[in-house]
Amino acid sequence: MKSLEFIMAAQNKHVVFDVVGTCVSYDAFYEAIESRIGEKLRASSIGSRLFGYAWMEAGEREYTYLSLSGHYVKFFDVFRSIFYRTLWQAGIQNPRSFANDEDREFLLASYRTLKPRLGIAECFSRLRAAGFTVWALTAGDTPRVAGYLAEGGVDLPADNFVSCDTIGIGKPEPSAYQYILKKFDPEGLETWFAAAHMWDAAAARRCGFKGAWVSVWEKETCADIFGEMDVVANDLVSLADGIISASAAK
């Protein structure tokens, strides 16, 4: 009969997930842009999806740069601030005539209604059945991002949810990943970081995690700049299966 110490060591396996873009989809946000200002954007030869992507990506960049400079600002505050700047960069000559604060707040409100991706509940379930503890590390604020999962009926205990707002350091700074690594008992430890953003999974991997990437958001790995992952999958259930298989084979 296996000892209690052996059983506990065998269960010291953790998968930390990015949430926004990985566990939940951006579709509600894109749909809101299309319904609110899509026709006006197209009249200026701007696709609503491309505008939404540019707004989010610029928001993540400014959020990260602020954190790197030692001035941490919550992502949603950055996101709100750069709305008109992004319209300008998209080619709108008079952004504050093109849209107004009510438009901006409508779109920001839609970002609070993102829905879980297909297969995320089963993904978590399979990992837990294989002895993994599931965690989240997000750049978003805890009530908003935890709410995405809760509203979709996806279980993730509050104690296993870590926001960069709590530690005042944004991903991909190494100390953000190291913060959650320090929560784990080092004895027999196996840790994975799962994301749909290669920069996120790759940064975590350089900090000691095994990396798992799912293609639902970025499609292309761009491994020539980010490096290779331990697991690559096309959907979340396959991602869980890949992690479980790789863990069993070690």
C-alpha cells in the first residue's frame, strides 16, 4: 500500500490558467463594437474586429509598460483611457466627434460580459480528475474576471484565483509568475501554465513552469520568437489531455 507521503507528493500538481482570452472568449466585446459603431467604422474602411483587437492589444501594452516602469495601473483603467487614442491611430481624424463617452462606456460594459469558452468546464474537470489543482493568474480585476467563470457555471475557488492587481505587478514580469509559484509546496512539485497568449505561456515557462498553449485565440504559435511549448492544442479539452499525457510520461 502506498504511503500517505507518496500520495500527497503525487498530487502536488498544479495548472495555472490565464483567464481572459484563454478561458473566456472576446466574442461579446467584438459583437458590441459591431452593433454600436461597426457601420461608422466600415464607412472609414476600418473593420470592427480589427479595431477591437488594436484597442485591446494597445491596452495590454500600455498596462505592461506602466507596470515595468514601476507605476502599476489596473488594466481596465488603461483600457478606458486609450479609447480615443486608438480611434485616432485607426485613422479617425476627429475621434471625439466620431464617438463619445457613452459609446466608450457601452463597449467597456460589454467587456464585463465575456463568456467562457467551449470546453473550459470539461478541461478543468479532466485536469482535476488526473490529480491537478487548477488556478488562475490574471491581469484583470478579481470580481470581473472571476465573474466571467462563475456566470458561465465554471467552478474555480476564490482561494485559487490570483489577480495582478493584488500584487501590483503585471504579467509578463517574472515576479508575477514567481508570486504564484511560491504558493506551492516544492516537494514533488509539477507546475504548468496554460494560456492562449504565447507571450504569457512563454514567460511563465522561463520562470519554471511547463508551458501549454491553446490556439483558440492567436492561431499561430510564432515559435520562432517565443520558443517551443511543452503542449500545444487546438481546443481546451485537448489541452487538458495533452497536459495529462505529458505528466504521465515524465
